[in-house]
Amino acid sequence: ATSTPPALVLRDAPLPGLPRMPSPPLSRTVGITQGALTSIRTIIARSDPTLETGGALFGHENALVITSASAPGPNAVHQPGYFLRDLEHTQLAADRAHKVDRSQWIGEWHTHPNGPPEPSPLDLNTYISHLVDLELRFQRFIALIGSPNPRPHLSAWVLAQSPDGIELHRAALALTATDQGSRNQMPPGEATEVQHRS
């Protein structure tokens, strides 16, 4: 017997592949430490801008805070429209993150060198498969998608389970100080260019 996949309920987010609409309001805020943001920025800057790159995000799901981000790993697959992280490398990064502050895998980040920084249909299928996998026990899944061209920036997305299906929300990205938990919101599309503000 085949099971019916959950409905994708688009709340505050455009459906990929449809004509461009005005940006939806930001209905969630995802925190990110300066260290995690710097890791992502550095990896993007050192990568081939014509190929996708990315990694895993670690942190605390209940607080929607990213405390660290992994590199793709030496055995990752990089193509113009596809990225697959090195799973062995990611597991080692997950083990390190858990030892530091009990962080868990809460999402993924990757680039779209030739497209907008929003989830593609392939991305959505991947994220939804993580959410419905009972062994993973996700309630929410965070996705950061970077666009290195023409000016580097990141967009944050949150997928969450709800009674209606799976909701997709566009989110604000905010620098979070690990010791005080304060958040300084970054303007949309400026995540890789804004420094921590006091």
C-alpha cells in the first residue's frame, strides 16, 4: 500500500516555479551565531560560483537557533543544479556540534548559483522527506539558501508540520549572541553582508 504524501501548505511563501510575486511577509525568525554565518560565508567565497555547495545546520530546534554549519566535505557532489553533502563528514560535524553544546541537526544550507535563493521543487521534496521520516523526529526543518550571484546573500526558510500538512514559511535571519541569546535582525537578502550590531 502506498501512503499519500502530506500536503504542502504554503504560508507566507511563494510556490517555486510560479511567476514572481511581491516578497511575502516574514513570519518566522531564525537565529544564527556569528561563527555559523562566518563558516557559510567563507565556504561560499572559496567555492566555484558555478556549482552548488552547502552543508548541514546544527543548533536547537525549539529555539530556531543555528549554532554551527558544516562544510560540504571532501566527498560531496557539486553540480550546477544539484548538491549532495558528504554524509560521513557531516556525521563527524554533528558529533562535534553535539559535544560542544548538545546541538542537533536542524537543517541544511546550500547555494543556487543560477537561480533565486528559494527552495526548488527538488529541495522541497528533500526537506519534506526529512520531516515525514519518523526516525528523524523533526517538527521543523530550517533551510538557508544562498545566491552567490550577482551579490552574495542568504534567504531563510522554515518548514513545519501542522494539522493541514507541511507549512513553508519565509523567515528573517538574525544574528544571535550565544552567551546572551539576543537577536539582531538582518534585512532580507543581506545576511552575508551585515555585521553583528550592538
